[in-house]
Amino acid sequence: MAGRGRVLSALELLERLVAFDTESSRSNIALIDFVAEYLDGWGVSFVRVPNAAGDKEALFATIGPSIDGGVVLSGHTDVVPVTGQNWTTDPFKLRIADGRAYGRGAVDMKGFDALALALVPEAVKADLARPIHILLSYDEETTCLGVADTIARFGVDLPRPGAVIVGEPTEMQVADAHKSIVTYHTTVHGHEAHSAKPMLGANAVMAAADLIAELNRIADAMVARGDASGRFDPPNTTVHVGTIQGGTARNILPKLCAFHWEFRGLPDLDMSEIPGLFEAACARVVRERLNRYGDYGRIETIEEVSVPGLAPEPGSAAEQLALRLSRHNRTISVPYATEAGRFQGAGIPTVVCGPGSIDQAHQPDEYITLDQLTRGEAFMQRLLADCRT
């Protein structure tokens, strides 16, 4: 455990953080306990924000004056599973080799978390004119909802920040845009009968095939519409069906067919458009196929995850700050979803900027380069100087 008031380097903190197995299906509370003790040692005030089940927590810390207008350094504590991956060494024991730090979460994104925490000793001694906040969340890899309860408290019993920097790996470039992602599970309920007598039932598999064909048409329309900004790869909203399961035998009308599908929307997409088109297709399929011969079938769709996109806000406080600190003069977009859209949805200027490359995330032998950690440290030092003035 961290000694009270003991200075720990970013690499030492990363070693401690990686050692906690915080896969999204597990609790992150042991990690939060460690961070809380570390912050206590430096006299930093913080609040712990539990989830409804009480098995996970976010942590929001404030260094400097407890006023509005500060800067949030936001990072998640959960990681993706290692099951089935061929790791060279223990994924929860940091390994340094060839200018790299290997371990689950090293780049996504405990490296950024460690950099933010390593800044604490200097930050508490600085005469900050505006606060630096550290927000550590949970469930980013599954729902991006681990920040939601904390965001709801901004301007209520927590200071309302003026800018948020989400430290996902961008190689320290400033990302001001990413797509949304919304996932669904659709179940088609039919009615079993002998396949020789289709009029006595409803074929759930064939109805599902109609719906998937409609999703193909929607996907093609999104490709044709393209990306007016020219910033995304692929340059369009995407629609995808990932799994399908149904039926019991070749000669039985299938009673059930279920499939998982998603869309990843450009920031300017009306989030209700694709669900609306799909709903209209469901009404048609129920009427024309499932219930052609009687009141036999229905379709049920459950929205599983909805993560808002991040839309560009040229000239925002977050963009200007991050460009200044990173010493870049232009922004980029990223192909993955983050918690940034949740902050932006609450009216807080937000960008994504953190050390390492997303290409190493979720891989066996995940790593972050020591050079990227050094670049991240320089970014944090410049933030400290900026918040003094």
C-alpha cells in the first residue's frame, strides 16, 4: 500500500494499478481503496460514488480550490478480460522490457490514471488558481455509465468543471470527435408447426431474415450518405449484425430466432433514425409474415448499451487547453467510443487525449511505451503550470 505522503512515480503507480484485476465483470473497490489511501496521504479531498449494487465505485478528487471551472482528468479503472488470450507473462504483473510496460490495462487506460495520480504531490503544493480534478470510473468497457452518477452531481454538491480531458490512448493527440454506439438484442417470437403446413404457424427465422435484410438496406443507405466531415474511417455510420440463433429442426417452423445488432453513428446522426426505421420494419414483418395466417407472432427488441458520440466543438475550452498542453495545432477523430460523450451531453466541453496507442489495447501482451508515459508526464506538468495562472 502507498505510504502516507510518499511520492510514487507514474511507473510505480501503474505497477500498483495493473496488479488489481478490475475486469468489468469484477469489483474495482480494492483499487479505489488503494487510491483513496494514496490521496488521504496527501490531504486530497475526494468522494466515492458507488453504483446501485454497491460492488463498484467511481472516485472524484479535487486538488486546489473547490470552485467551478476546473479541469477534470477522467480515466476508467475497468479492463477487458484476459481469458483465452496468450499472454507471455502474468497480465496483472507489470513487466518492463524493450522500452515498454506490459500488463492488462497498461494502455487502456491505467497508464493515464497513473499519470494523473503521480501529479498529486506537486499539485497539492502548488498555488492553484483553478482546481484539477481526478475522476476514476468503472464499466467504461461495457456501458460507459460509470461516470453518470458523478456527472449528475456536478453543480449540485460537486464543483462544475470547465473542461474535461478523457485520457483514452490517442498518442497524446487531441481527439474532438468519435462515433456513438448503440447495441440491441432482438427476439422474433413465432409459432411452431409442421413445415409442410406453414399456414398453421409463424416462421421466426424467416421473419428474422426479413429484419436483417432491412438492416442491410439501412447500412447501405448509411454508406451512400457518407461522412460530410471527411474525418472518419470508415466514412459513414455503420450497421452490423453480430450473432443469430434460432430454430430446432429443418422440418419445424421455428418458434424463436434472436440476433444481436448494433449501429455506430457519426456525431451528426439523429440517434432515433435507425431505431425508427427498424421499428417500422418490425411492424411490417409482424403484419405481413408472422401474422399472415393468424395472431401467431411478435417481435421484441431490447436496447442493451447506448453510448453517445463526441461531436466537434471548435474553439471549446477543452480543445484549446488540450491543444496547448499537447503542443499540437489540430484535432483528430478516433474510431472507438468513450465516456467523453456523456460529459459533452451534460454541457461540459470535452476532448479525448491520452498516452499510448489504441492498437495495443485489448490485445495479449498489451503495453504502453515508456516514451508515451514520458510525453504524458510533460502534458501533466504543463497542465499544472496552466492551472497556477
